[in-house]
Amino acid sequence: EVLLGGTISGKCLSVLALDCSGTRLATGTATGIIKLYDFGGMDGRMLPFRELAADEGSHAVVALSFSPSGDRFLSCVTGPQPQIFDRDGRQLLRFNRGDPYVRDVAHTTGHTTSVTGGAWQPNQNYRCASCGIDGSVRLWDLCGKTGLRD
């Protein structure tokens, strides 16, 4: 058992994700903080190499998921816009927010209310999914209109 450094006593860790190689760990808190750990470059203090705010505001992190190649991760908070970060914590993409005034969520391009979960498609480096309180499941193709390309 190892206690990772940089954890704050009394703060709720809500999610964690390990990349496919097992060298990077991402943790998320109920206060909207994501911490990234690199086991290969870690010293005895076991501190994260990066700490970032998951979103503007204090939205809880509800899901983290690394891509199959491990070069990026999906972050879902209780706001309506999931985000993609590279493995070093730099934001690559924020998904569209849906129009809350459209009655049928199938006719808008993003979540209209809080996101409750998200995951990467296990065998596709450019596809992920998210779900929300609005009752929708969004399948995101990162090579499509969102324009994320290597």
C-alpha cells in the first residue's frame, strides 16, 4: 500500500483512471481538481506532477478515462461540457454545450445539463462517449466536426 502525496485529508476523491501502460494515474475530486501522477518519474514524496482545475467553477469530477493509446484522457464534470486533455494535462478540446431551449435533446449538439459519466471506446483512439442528466448518451467522434486531430 502506498499513500500518494498531494492528497488533502478530508477531501473526497471521486474518480481515478490508470492509463493502459500503468505508468500514469489521474485522480479527480468532488471539488473539481484533477491530479496527474507519473509513476516512472516519481520520487519518494509521491507527489503529482500536475494539478489542474477540471472546469471553471467547482464542478465535481464524475469520470476520467484514458484513450486506448494513453496519449489523452476524457474528463467529465457535473457541468454540461466534457473535455479532452493530453497526458500532460493540457486541454485539447471542450465539447459543445447543448441548447437548453430545444425540447428534444436529439436536436442539439451537446449535453444541456450535468454530465454523469464518460468513457473512451476501448478500441478506438478517436471515439468516446458521455451521458448526462438530460437523458442523452453522446457519442463523440474526435475526427468529425470537433476537429481534434494528431
